[in-house]
Amino acid sequence: MLRPAAPVHGPKVRLADLAASAGVSIATVSRVLNGRDGVSDDVRHRVLRALDLLGYERPAVLQPKPLGLVGVVVPELTNPIFAEFAAGIMAGLSNHGYTPLLCGLSAGGATEAECVAVLTGRGVQGIIFVSGVHADTALSHDSYRALAASGIAMVLINGRPDDLEEVVSLATDDAAAVDLALAHLRQLGHTRIALLTGPHRYTPAQRKIAAFTAGLAGVDDPAAHVYESLFTIEGGHDAAVRAVGAGHTALICASDLMALGAVRGVRSLGLKVPEDVSVIGYDDSNLAVFFDPALTTVRQPVAGLVSAAVGQLIQQIRGEPVPRAELLFRPEVVVRASTGPAPAHNGS
């Protein structure tokens, strides 16, 4: 029997309401609520989400028995894409009966090593790292090997370096992302295209730069069209001013935050987006639709990455074999209002 988690005014929530909210049949809702088999994880999660959104407690049969603690380490929570990863991973772990412990890093705050020390001290069975130290080729990665040697399960998301081939890793295909962005801008007639990215020391930046320069084959000095800065609004602003000043009419940004800064940078020069300069981001974070103009961006397949990461971590915890080759997930371009035809002076 369903009970409201808090007083609810108006008619009681019915199975039909749950079915409509979850987009499934009443019979499927009944199977989920009674803990029966024959329902996929995706459908089960949709029904549970509908329960939560409608303000009702989950029946006792659906309350998972705690299976252990799992750490989730993200670089920061102010960047919406990392918050999306964190929320998805934590929900996935909870739905499988594990208790997630989130550790968010920040400049001047706790380091990844300090977070790991706290998590291991709490007895976590595994840790999922999102864009962590593993993505920085200038730093030592011995700590990951030490974790693996201690028997703690581990999954890395986005940016495994070559010296961690033994660690389970998943990533958005950065090369495919750049290729898709280039194809979209070329279809719009742009020939003067720049890549705005973060420091070269990070694996995702290296992969994007390699794909971008390869995509400019035949262009004199492709590297001259790459503008390194920081993965921030300020970094995007700075890089955009330099790129537009050099005559570029289209900017591929390595993050949505950089793209927001790039739009501001273009406007600081008295130009318009996309009439004078097109801007394309990377991530498709929740804020992208609220940009002015709404941001064309390359969408990371967050749901797929999260599901695979949780699944492979649990397999390791259970002692089951998992693939060691890095699994790449294909992104897609989401076209909105920040890209448009190349201006006439670009020769289109």
C-alpha cells in the first residue's frame, strides 16, 4: 500500500498516475511495486523516480538492503556537468543497494588524495573517479595502482592516461566530438575555425587537439588554430578574444563553461553570436538551453557512461571479470542558436 511521505492535498495518487508519470503500463507499475521480476532496470528506475517525484514512500519490499559503501570523486560541483555525473552515479549506486559517499574537490580545498584517504578509512568497497588526477598527465598515478593493489574496485571516467591501462576506464570519444563539431561548422560554410581548450596536460585536451589538427589537414600550421586556456568562463573569454582577433569565425569550445565565456568574449569585441561568430560547446550541461543564445554543443552521453561505470564497478566488487580496454562512448551534436552560417567576409 502506498502512503504519502508528507500530507498531500487533493485526490490520492493512483497506479494510473504512476504509470503515466513513468511512461509505462499499470501492470508494469504493479510488478515493480510488488518487487516482481520481468522488469528491466531502466523501467524499474523510472517507476521509482515517479514514486519519488509524486511524494510517496517506496514500499518496504523495494527498500534495498545496504550492500556497502562506494566513493564518488568529482573535481568540482560548480560545473553543472560534474554535478550531473555525480547525481547519476549516486542514484545508480543507490538503486543497486550501495551507499554512495560523494567527495567534491575544489581549488584550495581537499585534494583527491585526501578524499581517497577519507573514503578508504570509511571502508568503501570501490571508488568511481570523474575527470580526476588520472586525467592529468603531469601528475603521478601511483595512487591508483596502490588502490587496485589493496583490492578496492575502481572505475575512471574521462581521461585515462597510457600508464593506467590496467584500470577500468570509460570516456566520451573526444576525437568523434571534434569531428562532429567540425562537420557541423563546415556545413554552415565556416573555414576559419578555432579550437578553444584547456591545458595540454589533460588527456581530454590532448585528444581533442590531436583530432582537431588532424581534421585541418591541408591547412597551413593547424596548431596555430588551437587556443589553450582554462576550462572556465574566464578561460573561454580570453581564448575567444584571441581567436576572433586572429580572424576566426567559428569557435569549438572544450566545455560549455568555456563556451559561455567565449560568447561573452565575442560580445566584448562588439560582435554578435552567431551572426559574426559561431560558438559550439562541449558537454550539453543543464545550463546550455539557458544560454543567450541557446548553446549548440556536443552532448556527452552521461547516462550511458554512468550506467556502465556503476555496472562495471559492481562487477568488480563481486569478483566478476570486466574489460580492461578503455570503452569509448559516442557523443552527438545538439544544434541550437549559437551557430549559424559563416559571415560573407569568410568567403562562403
